Amino acid sequence: MLGKSSTKDVEKEKSIQIHLIRINSNKGITLVALAVTIIVLLILAGISIATLSGENSIIEKAIWAAFSQEMTNLREQIEIKQIQNSAEMINAENDKPIFTTNVITTNLPKSLKMEILYVRENMPANKEPTKEYYIENLLDYLVDDTNTVKGIYYVPEEVAGDGSAYIYDELTDTEFKIKSIRLRGKTIHSYKYGCRVMGVENEYNLDESKYLMNQESEVVTVNGEKYYAPNLKGFNGLTTAAEYYSDDDSKTVEVSISLHMNQQVLNKIEDGATTYTWYDYANKRWANIKTTANGYEAWWVWIPRYAYKIESDAVSEIQVIYVDSEGKPLDKEKYGENLPEGYTVHPAFTTDKELRGIWVSKYKTSQK
């Protein structure tokens, strides 16, 4: 009896052990399956996130599509209003501009100011509308006594129509939305710049004729010296830049003259503690510009209309007085009505009385 009972107990114990092994085996399979499931879910989640966000994602495409449609609608409304105004001007025989309220620069976000400057430079490929390439408040320098910039207007509500705030730059024929969007790490206010960021061809053609400077130089007074300012008439704002230098000549800022269209060209700009000067002839700082065309660049220096006197001794510097078209001193309070004895108008200015100065090439034309 004892032997049989022991045998049954042994068999029962073996059965329990086998059952436990099966349970443990089932648990092991469940953990592996769970781990695999988690990995698959993470992969799917990563694919979903990449699809929804990032470059060429669904979200990016949706934001760009909505912005493109918004700005396209705005442009259509502006063009319709311009046609209506043209018809009314013919009937009334008086000017009726679509834009009348100038933009006050202090009310604009910095990113929008940068983008306006960037578009006015025709969006050069080697630059971006950031502080790295622009004096932060450069647009604020281009203001009149009412703190507004010529050619930049608020879009009236009856044209905008959707309650959003827009501005229009007459020079570049560009609409900007004051509230920006963010795509591919860039802050975007205009469809024109958005196309650059998104790699989309912009169908709006630039009217380069608008970038030709058409104003003759005027007499300026800088540090007590009167002379004709650099004459930029006929220069193309897209291919001409004024070179500004710090007081110690260690830093340079290159500013496209297109930024000064319809405004007085700036002589001095400040960036923090650094002052940059374009010209100051009283301190022998000559105006320099750089022109580019067909892959080449040329540097030029402006020489205002002047008369000179050479002293008899070899030590003294040549004395200079800046003169008007009649060869008389511009600063009559300082020099009188006529040139002092011994002064001669430079021969370059004796054949053409209307010539206010000349641009002289500084270096041999070089490839960019």
C-alpha cells in the first residue's frame, strides 16, 4: 500500500511541475509579444509624427496652403480695387489712390521689418531676413518726421475683408501679413518670401524699372562741411550697395540702395554701440559704393564738385572748397560769395556746369 501511494504522489508531483512549466512558458511568450507590440507601435507612432510634422508634412502643407490661399485672395481684392479706382479717376479726372495710410514703423514686429528690407533687396540668395545681415532698426532710419516710410501702407479694411491686418509695399508690389506664420524654422509674412522658403516658384515678376534711382543729389551739410551728396540717379537699387564703415574701419555694413528708394539716403546708421558712416568729407571719409552685374563687381568713390589750392610748400595738404554749378562756394557764410584767391575749379567740372560730382573707379573690375 505504501509503495503504491508513493508512486501516485510522485506522478502527481511531476504533473504539477509540468503544469507550472507550461504556465511559465505561456508567461514568457506573452512578454515577448508585448515587447514586439510596443516596438511596432513606436515605429508606427514615429511614422505618424513624421507624416504630421516636419518638412513636407501634412501639417506644414496645410499651413502653407491656407496662407497661400489667404494671400492670393488678398492680392485679387487689391487688384480689383485698383481697377475700380482707375475707372473712378478717369471719370472724376483726379487721383484716387487705393492706399493712403502710411505704416508707422514702431508698430511693426521686428521680423516683419526684416522681411520688408529683404524683399526690397530682391531676396538675395546669400542672405536671410535676420539680424545677422541687417541693422536691426534699419527700416526705422528710413522714416520721415511722422515716423512713416514712404511707399509702405496699411491695407484698408474694405480691401482686406477678413479682419486680418496687412501692409503693402508699393516699391516691391508685395503684400505682407502683420501676423506671421512659421514654416521650416523661418518666420514668414509674405507669399513672396514664403515661396523662397518652401521652394515654390513665385509667379509675380519683379518690375526692375521701379528700382532705378531718379533723384539728383542735393547739397548736404555733414560736420560743418557743405557739398553735393553722392548722386545715385540712374543706379539700379538691386545691383548697387553703399558701403558703411565703423569709426575705426574694423567693421563694414553693406546696405543696398534699394532700401532708400524714395527716401533720403542715410549717411549714418547705428547698431548698438557701433556707428557706421557712409561719408563724411570733413573728416576725409569718402562715399563708396559697389555695383554688380553679370557676375562681376566694381567699386566706386564719389568726388563732389570742388575747387582746390596747392600751397607753395610741399608739406601742406591740398586745400579744398566744394563749389556749386557756377564754381562758387556752396558754403557762402564760411568762404564768401566767390572763391578765395588761389583756388581753381577742377577741370573735370569746368565743361559741364550741371555735373555735381563724379564717380571714379577704385579698383580693377573683378569677378564675384
